[in-house]
Amino acid sequence: MTENFLGGRFELGGDLPVGRLGYGAMQITGPGVWDWPADRDGALAVLRRAVELGVTFIDTADSYGPLVSELLIAEALHPYRDDLVIATKAGFTRQGPGQWTITGRPEYLTQQVELSLRHLRLDHIDLIQLHRIDPAVPLADQLGAFVELREAGKVKHIGLSEVSVAELEEARKITPIVSVQNRYNLTDRASEALLDHATQENIAFIPWFPIATGDLTKPDSPVAAVAKELDATPAQVALAWLLRRSPVVLPIPGTKSVAHLEDNLGGAGVTLSDEQFAALSKLAD
């Protein structure tokens, strides 16, 4: 088991310990999150290196590829280390590159979890997340599919993606929710209220697109200035800020490059001063 958790330790659902700095496996697919990557061996190398460097939390989805991301994870890492937690999602159908259709019918969600179990070569999924709430289907029916799978021993914990505080609380009346996954980073804090609520309730907050690289690498940005002070990279500073922002934050930076992976995970070793944290926190004001 890992003793030094990357980025610190968080227990999903109070009983599933993970390192707080994980890996998001969307980018290991082809363009438009569709089909196989041009460099399949490179994608496998990134996954293996992530685990070598101490990642214990990998986030994926059945719709990444579709299926491609889950299949690559199994090819690269199965049989899995005992401390590796793989989270996946269901709730989208795919019609082509960049095309996503929300689909929350319970029979569809059940089917996709069964397929994820097969593709990931797992007997249960530690964290299944509803990729989006389908407004055309009662939420109780959507989450009910996951609850039935949990009762059958095929799912351990349930999470949500791209929700509001009100939607989270509605879901919690139906079943325990251990995580939420919304877009959030230094320059995009539209989900600030949800993060604050998750912190209060000790629910994991998994920010996707956590680095916003284009905004952070400008030479005159405050992020670049702090990075220079710390002899770090802007990406590492952005991740260090997220890790300090709240103890429930679990960033999942994704990449198809081993070099970028190593750089990102270096963010776990960056410590911001109070002044640096405060200055960065003002970026979205």
C-alpha cells in the first residue's frame, strides 16, 4: 500500500483512501475524445508512469473513446495494484468526435456499468459517477440504477458530475453521494458555491480541466510570477493552489505525454506561501 499519498490523503466515502492528486484519462483517446489514440504505446506508457509516480486515483468514463480509455487502462495496468482506485462514469452516448448526448435511462446506465466492469476487468467499480443529470428522466430513476448495482455488489460509491448545490442535495435525499465533479480552476470558479458546500459536507470535489494551461502560461500572468519564485511550472502552481484551496479537492490533470504527466504530478511537491495563495486567489475576482 502507498504510505505517502500524492498530494495528501482523502477518503472517498470515509473508507476508500486515495492520493489527492490523480490522473484524468480522457486525453488518451483520439481527437474529439473519439477512437484510439495515434500513439497507443504512448498512452499505455503514460498510464503506467502515473502509477509508478504514486497516482492511486484514476478517473475515466465509458464515453471516452467510447470505451477506448477504459480498455487502455486495463491493458496498461491490470492486474491492478491493491491501492489503485479507478472511477468511471456513465450517462452520455456518443455519435462522433466531439458529439455527446445525455442519456440517463436506467436500463442504459445499468448496461454501461456492466460494460465498464467488463472493459476494466473489475468485479466492482469503486466510484461510479452520473456523467450528467438527464432532465428527461427522474433523478431517482437514474440514481436508482446505480443503487441497485451497489446492492448487487457491483458498485461501491456513487458520485455526480456537473451539478449545482441544489441538485447535489436532491441526489443526497435518494442515496449517499461521495463526490462531485465540476469544471473548476484558477481562472474558472463558477462552481465555487458547490466547492464550499462539498467542503462543509466532506464530499470529494473533483475539478476537471484543473490547469487551464492557455490562461496560465502567459509570461505576464501572476501564475508565471509565482512559478518563477518557486522554481516551478505554471501547471504545478495551479495544481498546488487547488490542493490548498480545500482538503476535499482531488485534481485530475490529464495528458497523453509522459513529460507533461511528470510535470503535473510535481505540483504535489509545491508549497505556496500565504501571500502567494492569496494573490492567486484574486485571479477570478
